[in-house]
Amino acid sequence: MDHPLKFGWLSPVIGNRWSDHRPIVVDQCTNILPTATRHFDSVWIADHFYGFDAKTDPFMEAWTTLTWIAAKFDDVELCHHVLGHGYRPPALTAKMAATLQVFSGGRFMLGIGAGWRGDEYEAYGYDFPKPSIRFAQLEEVIRICRLMWTEDEPSFKGEHFRIAGASAPPLPDPVPPICVGASGEKVGLPLVGRLADVWHCSVGAPDDWSRKSGIVHDAAAGAGRDPGSIVIATTNERPLPERDTDSAELVELLSTQREQGVSHFVMDFGNPADVEPIHRFAEQVIAPLRAAE
């Protein structure tokens, strides 16, 4: 199945010494996103609670930030990059997602994963079990979300979570697609094949990519799904192009990834100082890639 080519803008919620310890997304909402959202299809926000260089580095909370962006920019899709499911109870996640889907007019996609930053979980008093349990929990979270988005009084009893008549009116229309971030071959990738609408992944060397995408394909087919229905998204952490040669290198990179099946490119440009390179990226990278479709 062919999926339309899309470009996402990752707006960093962190503040550090390179941004004078101001959360980058705060300034981007004023100076950068008004331009970027004219060219990009989606905005993505990471989900952590404090910085990486120092715990005192500011880090804006993901749901609040994405809701703010949804209100300020009314013509882009919205996704987290990606939520750690253990930071919030599953029924609350489902209710928040349904609410944002209504307010955004159907632009929200639930990006979610099993979480990885154990120190952060422990600092906030959250359980951080081993990966196999976290992925088993993630599967139940996804099932709970879809029940709460489609049934008036859903109930579910799993090994880790349960709901009993967890109504979440108004039901979101359309139901948000679910983007799962995963790379583990034993547990994560089979889960993607069974349940994800979108797979957020790293596209590596051809042999590695062939093996991992094959696992997703086989799991989807085994679950009675069309493997081609799963959208593939990846993040590229690169600076915006300053010269024509920079743009040509990006076109070559993204073209290769497109041939590997990627259709949603999430671009992490860091903290650009002005909007001129955004126009260059739109004209010299987005335009030729779209023309090649």
C-alpha cells in the first residue's frame, strides 16, 4: 500500500546551555513554527520531565505542550515522540487523547512506547519493570485506548490493567491512529505488526532493516492484517540546509529511506536561529521529493 509522503517537525521541549536555558519550543512557537507549519504536515513533541545534561535544565511536559501547539496552529497533525506509557494511567491517556482529538478537529495521533528512561520513572515514583513487562503493559494500554475510543461503556481486564465501564465521551471521530515506537526484535516489533497503525523506527543498514521490517510484516500477516497498511515513520536528526549541497545530501538520504518504505519523515533540526533555511528545505528538499512521487 502506498502512503502519502509527509514531513514532521520535531520541536525540542528542552532548554539547555545552547538555548540560554529557555525551552526551545517556547521560542519556536513565536519565531519558527509559524513558518514551519506552512510547509510541514505534523509537529512532534518528546515526552520527558527533566533535562539530560542537568536535571535542572527545563523540559516542558508533553501533553500540555502539544495541546498548546494544537490551539496555536490549526492546520498540522499532532503527535508525541513518543509517550512513555508508564507515565500516565492507561484510561487517563485514552481520555486525554479523545479530548485532544475533539479539540484539534481530528488532527491527533497517539505516539506511544514502552519507555526507557528508568531514572526518570524512579524519580517520579513510577514503576519501571523489565522490558518484557513494559511491552505487555503497552499492549494492554493500546487495547484499552481503542475500547474507550469506540465503545460507550467499555470494560477490560488484563494481567496489568483493567477498566470497568470507563466511558470517555465524546468518542473521538476519527479514532486517533496509534504510532508505536519500538525496535526490539523479540517483543517490540511483533507488537507493532499486531497493533500499530504507524511504526516509528530507525532505518539502519539494508540487512538490519530487512530483518526488522520482515518481523513486523510477518507479525502483521499472522494477525490477519495487511502489512502494507502500517505507515513507517523515522526521525532524522540533521541541521537545516545552509547550502545547495546540504539540500542535495538530504534529498539523497530521504530518497533512500523512501525506497525502504518510509513515508513520514520527522525532522529534528535542533534550534535553528532563523527561518531562511526552512524555506530552503521546503524548496530544495520537500518539493523535489514530492515531485518524484
